[in-house]
Amino acid sequence: MDSVIESLPKLWDGFTTTLFLAVVSGVLSLVVGTVLAAFRVSPLRSLRIIGATIVEIGRNTPLTLVFVFFVFILPTTGYILPLGRVPAVIALTVYTSAFVCEAVRSGINSVGVGQAEAARAIGLGTVQTLSLVVIPQALRTVVPPLINVLIALTKNTSVAAGFAVVELTATGRSLARDFPTDVLWMLGGVAFFYLVITIPAGTIAGAIERRVVFSR
Amino acid sequence: MSGNVLYDAPGPRTLRIERIASIAVGVLIVGFLAWVVVGMIDRGLFNERWAIFTDPPRGQSAEDVWYSLLVRGLGATLRAAAVAAPIALALAFVLAILRTSGLKLVRGPAVAIIELLRGMPVLLMMFFGLLAFGLTSFEAVVFGLALYNAAIVAEILRAGLAALPKGQVEAGTAIGLTRWQTLRIIQLPQVVRLMLPSLISQFVVLLKDSSLGFIVGYPELLRTMQLNYSFFGDQYRLPLFVAVLAVYLIVNVTLSRLAVYIDRRLSERGQHAKQATVLLPAGLDVVETKGP
């Protein structure tokens, strides 16, 4: 138990690195994912096809393979990225964007066509229809799945441990080697830091979901 | 696109503009891809390195390369998934049943276990297995995959149980079945069928997560790829990566398509299912003939 207190500074460093990865790639993948979703609901067929292809590839590729690409494969083709956080953020963003896209798209599709038709029927223009009728409703359904995507992202940052980023899981691994008698305590401490993020976020997502269901 | 919530149904003029814009964007995309390919040619990425799949160097045959990737690599990946999935499913049934129990004393711990397992990264669980419980790398991979997915599948099953009409349980109680019998004979068979698409999607996730074995030292597909390029040389990294990516895409897209197909068939049958719930006694006949 003392060893856990002794290693708290290291765990805290790992935690902030995990948080950094999650926040930066979270913001980036929200942007990229929304753009992809715009592709997928666009009236232009070629954009829809390219969006669907990117998402299909992104969702069916293991995250570890995405990491392998940016850390081990890309440098041999002449594009050298700095080791550490940069490829980790890129890999996490590429992977998570596909899931953000699907969450946003299903949110848009969850709004009934009749809603937009009614808005047009009472004389609202395109901008008003979107900003007053469609987006407020889509946003409500889209937030819980988006939070779940971000929770998954937070857990997925652990994959960076295998690729030269000292975040929480990597810290746990090295602490487990430093204190072989307290392995359970060390990994338990790491688990605690993850749960501190994931469980409250999951509870919030669930609460919003229940309220949205109720309001429909 | 008809019936879109974002746009009005397009008229002939808009359709024409959309078609032209679509082709223009298509040309741009093809141009971009061509630019990437030309860049790759300039960097010499389409040289003899691709011969690794037909005529590899260092006295190896093409069969050796494919054997190591598809039989040993993919085989190990599938073996981990195939061992972990049934364990996860069995644990998930137990967790889901405890989670929906009428007793708070049973429900509480089940909720805690599910939340705990769901909130942790799979990789961390594998490290628990590897470093804390002294498992081999294969066992650690299975340990992590089974526990994590048990929690997720338990939640899928719970959602399925909640989605079933209440009359199903009431009918079971009315004919004198215990809670366990109601679950086993009436609820779970329907839930598994209803949730089959979600269960298959989760299996794809499990299959993808088995690649974490790369990090904990289990020689699965990615590790086999790495062994291959450290043997043949760095210039073979790209072709080997493309092959592994293709293998994953083929396996996972096939499974995902299967999930979508089953989902569609189930929703096509949706109406029939609703009628069938009214005609419950007919279903019970079937169950009774199966009984001891």
C-alpha cells in the first residue's frame, strides 16, 4: 500500500498523459467525424461513397493495426513522424473519427422526415429548419452515443502503451516491474484512474439518454 | 436521396446540378488518389518489394509467407477469439441474470462488477492477467477479452430482456413457471435472437481487440507480420501491412455484413414476431414437446 502512495506522482504523470491523448484526439476526432458524417448525408453521391468507404475501413481495422501503421510502417515509406504522442494522437483520431461519424449520422437520421416537412410547410427556410427543428432534436439523441464513443477513446488511449507513450497503462506496467510484490495494488491504482473518468462519464450519458427517451 | 430530413426532395434542376457536382467531386477524389499513387511511385514503393507474396527472398517460398500469415498468424488470432467468445458469452448470461434479479443484494454486486469491467481498458486487464496473475500471454489475451466482453454482452442481453414485451414474463408466471424457467424457456431464446446482430458486432470488436496480443507478446497476426518483416527486411513492411489490413477487413466486413443482414431479416419479420407474441400458447406447445 505504501508503494502506491510512493508511486502516486508517476501515476499522476501517466494520468495527465492519458488525459492529454484523450482530450486532443477527442476534439480532433469530433471535428473529423462530423465532416465525415456531412459526407455521408451529403446530396452528392461521390461524397457519400467516399465517406462510407472511409468509415467502413476505419470501423473494421483494429486500433493496434492503425498504431502499427503510423509507428512502424509509415516511416519506411519516407514519411517520418516524431516518436511518442504525435503518432498516438493521429492513430487515435483516425480510428475514433469513424465511430464519431456513425454516432452523428444516426443522430441526424433519428429525426423524423415529418419534422423537416412540417417546418418547411409552415414556411421556415433551410437555415431555420436546420437550426430550429432538426439540429436541436438531433443533438439530444447524438450526445449519449458520442459520450460513449469518447469513453471508448479514453480506454483506447491505453493502446499507446505498446508504442512508446508512457501513459497510465505503460506506467502501470513499469511500476508492476518495479514493485513485483505489489503488482495488484499498482494495476489497481491504474484501473482506479481510468474508472474515475469512465464511470462518471457513463453515468452522465445514461442520465441524458433516459431524459431524451422520456421527452420523446 | 429521397426522404432525407436535411433536404427537400430535389427537383429536376437540382438533380442535374447534384449530378454534375457529384461527378466533379468524384474526379477530384480520383485525382487525389492518382496524386498519392504517383507520389508512391516516385518514392519507389512499387518496386520488387511486392514480390514477397509471389517470390520472396532469403530462400523462402511464397507458401511459407502465406502459411505464416494466414495459418499461424490469423490462426492464432482466431484461436484467441474462439476461446474468449464462448467464455464471455457464458459469463455474460450469468451477469445479465444477476443484474436483472429482483433482489437488490444480488443486483448491486452485479452492477458493480459490470461497471468495473466496462470501465477498464482491455489492455489493462490483459496486463492484470499477465503481471498480477502470472498467466501466459495467450491466457492473458483470453482473460482480458473474456472479462471485458462479458460485461458488454451482459449489457446487450439486459437491453434485450428490457425490450421484450412484459406479457412474456407475465404469461410465464401465470402458467406457474419459476423465474429461472421463465428466463430459460421464454426470455433468453427470444433475447438471443433479437440481439444476434449486436452480438455479432460485439464479436467483431472482440476479434479486433485480440490484436492487443501484439502488445502483451502473444504471437497473433500483427506479431507474425512483424516477425516476417524483421526476417525479410524493412522494405517489406508496407506490403506485409497491406496484406494484414486486407485480412482484417475481409474477415470483419464479412461478419459486419452478416450482422446487418440478420438485422434486416429480423425487422422484416418484425410484424410476424408481434403476432407470435399474441399466439404465445402455440410457442409453449413447442417448448412442452421438448420438455422431459
